[in-house]
Amino acid sequence: MPDNNGAPLIEIRGLYKVFGNTPAPAMEMVQDGVSKNDILAATGHTVGLKNINLDIHKGNIFVIMGLSGSGKSTLIRHFNRLIEPTAGSITVDGVDVMSLEVKALEAFRRNKMSMVFQHFGLMPHRTVIENVGYGLMVQGMARAARTEKASEWLDAVGLGGYEAQYPSQLSGGQQQRVGLARALCTDTDILLMDEAFSALDPLIRSEMQDQLIELQEKLHKTIIFITHDLDEALRIGDTIAILKDGELSQVGKPEEILLNPADDYVEAFVRDVNRARVLTADVVMQPPACRLTTENLNEALKQMRGEGKDYGYVFDDDDYQGIVTREVIEVEILKPGAHADLSELAENMPTVQPDTSLEEILPTSLEQPYPVPVVCDEGDFHGVVSRQTMISVLTENNEEEKNSSAAA
């Protein structure tokens, strides 16, 4: 899980980039609020980034997205100073990157960050194993040790047995797996991925996304991932930053971006997203309407009536037991002799996990008369997902469009 509680691993403050030989006059215009196009017309300088402020926490997959020309690739190249900023500060794990001299900066790039490129960036004259171990060779690791480590990472990305092949003998998807293995092999804390999957066919791209998610569950790297594809951003991102013309439009969790777009630009991005596929139970779940913690049948019945419910969720302390209906309790009370405990009357019904998508929950919800319990692998109860809540969330955009059309 990402660590969002401590200090950010990466801090970007007041970052500006103006491309051109004499950026100072253009920077003054930027500060005065002159538009990017007007600055270009007046000075011949291009504003690449404007007042970027970001906190990126350890273990996050932080996605930076936007259309072509939005500044996303420019931004990622500032993290390791492949591009020098016009103004602003970049701090990585407490290190002021802007203060690093040439040798220190080279060491920082080798040991702190690795990069995966859109067009693979493999060396055609080197074998797969040599490509993967190249960063270790630059670090000075002995051949036997780096070959062994490179082989382990090839296995991790599903390319064991391809060590002696050359890049030209591999498919595009396989070449990108080699690029990913090479980036991971140096064991840097931070992985920069610039449109890493965008050159791949859709099916291969989906497989690479799956592999990245699977690897991240084991490695807990800090990944800055650039994409122009919102579906990709929503699928893999813990946090998403959306850029427009070099400025941040919104930064937030995928569900925040989807449910509460900050402006018309972001809203246009998310309008056609399949919410059922993206949103999960933990986003829309609520506390159970009637939580029964007593074994006394009459007290449970009284609680149900007081809350206007004909069912309740049964708990033994904090342990979820199941659902019981008012009818079942009433029948049990009328029986002669000793009565069953409430937990014995509780009926098991299908549960879902917090990360289950609404698309997966819908069939279960339609088969059940009650809101679906959300229970994690360890058995902890998190809440319930009701059919009404799902319908409300999934139809929100349609209702807004109808209202807008009616107002017009």
C-alpha cells in the first residue's frame, strides 16, 4: 500500500519551464498572467510548465496525464534534471536536486531513478541479458553478479529463456518487458515511465498494465507514469495529476477525479469513462443501516423497528456473522422453549472485497434483496454497497447531461 502519511518522497514547488534563449522577459509575462499563446507571439518563447506544485509519496503509482502538448513529458524530465527548470525547486528524499553538481547528479540518476521509455530505448547490438544488466555495468558490478541479477528480472517479467536473443528478434511487447526489467534491475527507489505502453497494441498494453500492477504489489516502488490515456491512468494510478497547457488542472485519487472533476477540461476527460469498471466497493460503501450487536432477540427486533428496517446485519463484537430478517426473529420468538441465538439465525450471503469493481458487484446486488456486505480477506467488515447507491453513482453523468439540456 502507498504510504501517504509521512513526508512526501518527492516535492515539486513553484516549477516553471520556459523554452528559449532569453526566458526572463517571458517569465515576467507568465507572472503577469499573459497567456501561453500571447507569450509565444510576443517573445518567441514557449511556456512548457507553469507553477507546478506536487507531493509524491513513497510507494505510489503517480500518474501524470494530459493531451499532446500539455507538458507531461517535460515535467517528468525535470525529476532527474534531464531538463533544467527556469524556476522552482525539486526535492527527492530530502535531496535538493537543483543543488547537485555534475558528478553528484550522474550518481543520483544512476542510483535513485531509472527510466522506461515509450520506444523501448534498447541497444540493438547487445543481447537481452546485456541490455537488462547495462545499468549494473555502469554502476561497476562484476559481470557474473549482474548477469545473475538480470536473469532474475527477466524471469520476473516473463522473459526467462530469452537471454541470448537480440531486441530485433522480439515483439514490441517483449521489448518493453526488457526495458522494464532493465529499469527494475538497478533497484532504484523511483521508476520514471514516459508513455511506456502507448506504442503497444491494445491487448499487449493491457497485459503490460497487469504486469506492472502485479510487480508493484511485490516491489512497492515509487512510480511516476506518463500517459495520455485516462483509462490507463484510472486503472493503474494511486494518484492522478491532469495537465493542460503546462498547468495542473487537478490532482487526486482516481475516484476523486472521476466523481468530482475540478473544471470543464477534466470533466470532458471523464465524461465517457465506464464508471462501473473503475469505481470499487470501498469508494461507494456505507455503514450498515441496521447493525445488530445483541444476542437478545427482542432487543434486536426492537432495534429493527426503531430504525424502520426489516433486516439487520449481525455482529459478534466486531466479527460479521451474517444477515437476519425481522420475520425470522418473530418466528423464532413464537417458538416454545429455548430460542436460538441471533448469530445462529444469521444467514450467510455473498460478500465482496473492498477492491471489487462495481461492474463485478452488480450481478450479486441484483440477486440479493439487501445491500451487499464488504468484507476483506481477513474477514474484517468494512460496510455495505446498496443497489440505490450504485445506481446513483453510475447514472450521475446522465442526470447532469439531462439537466443541462433542459436548462438550455
